[in-house]
Amino acid sequence: MTTTTVGTTTVGTTTVGTSAADIEFHYDLGNDFYALWLDETLSYSAAVWDGIAPGEPDTTALPRAQRAKLDLHLDLAGAASDAGFRLLDVGCGWGGLLTHAVLTGRAGEATGLTLSRAQHAHVRGLALPGVDVRLESWDGHRPERPYDGIVSIGAFEHFATADMDAAGRLAAYRGYFERCHGWLRPGARMSLQTIAYDGVAGGDGPVGSFVAAEVFPGAALPRLGEIVTAGDPYFAVTAVRASAEDYARTLGAWSARLLRARAEAEALVGPDGFRRYRRYLRACEVTFLRGAATLYRIGFRRRDEPLRLPV
Ligand SMILES: C[S@@+](CC[C@H](N)C(=O)[O-])C[C@H]1O[C@@H](n2cnc3c(N)ncnc32)[C@H](O)[C@@H]1O
């Protein structure tokens, strides 16, 4: 078990996956910096671009595409305009899904988990009725009542680390699905969005090394087979959608917005910080465009009785 101390404050306890210190390294660069180039929902994950014309300015296209993503996940999690619906968002970022779910009435109560203090403070500051945010890892989460649906977008990449072998990753991912099974009511649904390897695992060369060392330390990408195998005892798969293009287009929009906000960004994170993020966004865009990584959105239905599968 890793309890991480940053400065004088203990920020979280994780038994598996990216440490809280590595999460802080990335996310606590400052809410104002991310607000410069993310859309107004502060979504920090691939949007859904279906039906959005390539020529539409990113000022309107990106928030539309991000809301389409949020709706897709709420659909997959079975959140359909029910004031009694209790939603869990594992890795809630700056609260875009929690906000969207309660303001559209698709959930009555929405709980978010994050390991980032800056994100936690931001969501608490929104003071939205029905929204609860916790500075807590999924493996330490103990809800008082079952949830009706779970969404997790862009956090699964942090649930294993690069030094784990295949058996270690499977155990870590299976632990996540087992917990989700325990938190959900019978018949409930859940959704997951994650970056993944499709070709050779780890085959993203210098781009991956740069991102791992300079931007996202302590993260690891799964393969689709690993996700499905890990979840199989507890969940049936209801939908799988692959779209590397969705992430490439999102990264292109973020890059353009960061470039337009260069002066403000340099004032907040310095010229080196600005350059590092520009390089990271462009490198990731190229990674998706050349198919070295892909993006999955997966729907699941809880099995009432976990399957006993041969090991
Ligand atoms: C790329 S951000 C995505 C945020 C948000 N879902 C979105 O789409 O904008 C990843 C999020 O996962 C969270 N996270 C990473 N590991 C976690 C863990 N073990 N438990 C809970 N949250 C975690 C981070 O704190 C961060 O909020």
C-alpha cells in the first residue's frame, strides 16, 4: 500500500496504480492553466465528434463534442432522467460529468473520486446540490449505499503501472471490476473510457517515453483483451466502440487552443511548461493518428452472480 505525502499533506492512499504524487505532478499544475485550453466542461479526455463538421470553430465544436461524450457515457451507465439515480464517477477530474449529470437531471446524486487536490477543491467550490467529491482512490472507496451506475473516463490508464507484468496488470484491473461489482445494485450498468494499445504493447517508442517521463509518470496502457478478461467474471460487455480519431481530433483542438493562449499559459507555467505541453499534445495526436494507441469506450452490465471461470 502506498500512502503519498506531498508537502505536509497526505493526499491519498493507493494499493495499485499511479501514486497520488504522480497524479499531483500532472494535474496540480493549476486549474487556471488547464482552463485556458480545455473546453468549458473542463473535460480532460477524448470527445465524441460524430456529426461535428471539421470546419466548425473549436470554441463551439469542442464543448459540443465533450457534452456528446458525457451523454454517451451516461447512456451506457443507464442514467436516464431519474431523480433517484445514484451515479459514481471514478476519476472525476474537474467534475464535468458530475455537473452535467445533475444539471440535466440524469442523476439525482453524483459522487466523484479524484486523487488531485486541485480538482477536489475545484469541484467542492462548485457547491452543486447532489454532488459529492472525494479525494480518494477507488481502492479505498467504501460507499454507504449501492450505486445505480458507474462511469470512469480517462482514469483506467492510472490503475496499473509500467513496471507490472501481465499477471500484475490483470490482478489490478480485476480488483477494480470486483469493487465496481460490489458497489452496484443488481442489473446495473457501467461505462469505461480508456486509451489502450491495439498493436504491439508498449510499442510507442520515443513518444511514449517522453510522455511517461515528462508528463504522465506512473501510468500504463491496457489492451482490450486484458480489460475484457479482467471484467468477465463480474460484468457482461454491452458495447465496445474504438476511436483513435476521436482522441486525435480532441488533441488537435487542445493544441490549437493552447497556442492561442500562449501568453497567458507562459505567465502561469513559464515558457518551458508551455513548450512541454505543446510537445506532449502534438506527440499524443501523432500517436493516435499513426495508430500506435487507440481509444475504447466500453459498456458493461453487472452479472448478478459472478462467473466462476477457469484460471
Ligand atoms: C485524465 S483525468 C480524466 C478526468 C475526467 N474523467 C475527464 O474526463 O475529464 C484522470 C482522472 O483520474 C483520476 N485518478 C487516477 N487514478 C485514480 C485512482 N486510483 N482513484 C481515483 N481517481 C483516480 C485523476 O485524479 C483524474 O481526476
